[in-house]
Amino acid sequence: MGFYCVDNLPVDLIPMFAEIHSHGEGEFSRAALLVDAREGAQLEKLPAIYRHLRKNHPMTLVFIDASEDALLRRYSETRRPHPLEMGGKDASVLESLSRERALMDPIRKMADVVIDTSQFNVHELRQFVTERFKSADKRPLLVSVVSFGYRYGVPPDADLVFDVRFLPNPHFVPALRPLTGKDPRVKRFIRSFPQSGEFLRRIESLLAYLIPHYIREGKSYLTIAIGCTGGKHRSVMMAEALRRALGKHRHPAKVVHRDLEK
């Protein structure tokens, strides 16, 4: 995308880099600087430096975040020490994360864009960043439709939650019980009731209205949760149908069936 990228540039050198960039000294038209917790106490200088620089230089402050559960899982999977662990003897990852959030909080509050990567895999994050920053006026919205079972709890990251337990339950039809909402026989059973189509049309209309407003407000991602009792039949079928309906409105969505195998 034409960015010259610098990883962990010392905070004190950012004004110098900005001047070099603004005077066209170098073969790059766009620059991206990464600053993280490795800066330690020097991070305290960043808010004042950013406020001063943006008076004379067009720039955007992007804050990359993730939930505590997601971060703990990632550190466990990669087996990497947290940068603030200081050798890993005196502080746990959880304690280091807490310290990091305290250091970064003043910067997060100033951010023009906050990207929560908790639900992204690496490919989705790449796609989102590309779409968001390849041009100044492009504002994508990543939509996730999640089916779930209420017996296992509501997804904590859901922005919108719809309950489809009012629909007739295939679980009580012996021939359909072992199947899932992906099976054509289950789909036909659920769609045979008029309230199923009516519900889908109303949700489609609501989202067609809401999503453009979310985009204008700068929302980066939207998680729509659809729940039934066990997360195997009705919610699965409706999640798949809603994904297709959103596609007709040029709002591509991914589908996650959280409880399908439980």
C-alpha cells in the first residue's frame, strides 16, 4: 500500500521522522510507525508528542487491542514471554498485561481508530487493515454472524443478539434430532413455518438500515449472535440464511457456529 514501516521507533525520534517525511526526504509517500510496551516509561511522552505533531502533519493514531482472554491464549500458544515480564521471574503474563494496559491507556483514549483483534485470525486482520487503510475514505465493517446455544451462555462479544427459540424446534422431531441446521431437511422444516421467513425479512431490513450508520460512525466490526436452546438447529440455519441475506446488500459476513459440535 506504499507505506514505509518502522517497528518500535523510539518515541523521542518520532518528531525527527515526521519532519523527514514531510519534507519528502526519502522514497516513500506514506509512513506507519509502530510503538508498543517495549518503550516502557518513554510511552508517557507520546500523547504530548502526538498532540504537537498533528497540528502540522496529517496523521492517524491507530490502537490495536484485544481482550484479556485472547491475549492470554496467544501467549500460551506462542510460549513467548511478555515484554514487561523482565526475565519472566517476578511477574505473570496476567500481571504484565495489566501493567501494559495502564501504560497504554492514555494513548488508547487519544486513538482515532481502535481495532479489537480478539475475533480476527491473521488472514481476516490482514484483509481488514488492507481495506481500511488502502485509501483515506474507505471504511470497511467486518460482520460476523455467530450461532450459539443459550445453555452454553451468550457470546460475550456480541453487539446484537437475536433469540430464535420461538421457532418450532427440530430437536423434538426424531428424524431431525441427530442432524444440524446445515442439513436441507432441517432447513425445510424450519422454513415451513411462516414466522421463520417473517423473522428473517425483518432482521434483514433492520440490518440493512443499521449497518450503513455503523460504518458512518467508524465502527470496525459487528458481531451478530443468533441463539437457540442448544445451538445446533434453528440458530445455525438462521445464521446461514442471514449471511446470504447480508450478501445481497453487499455486506459480506463470516459465519461461526460456536456450539455446533457440543
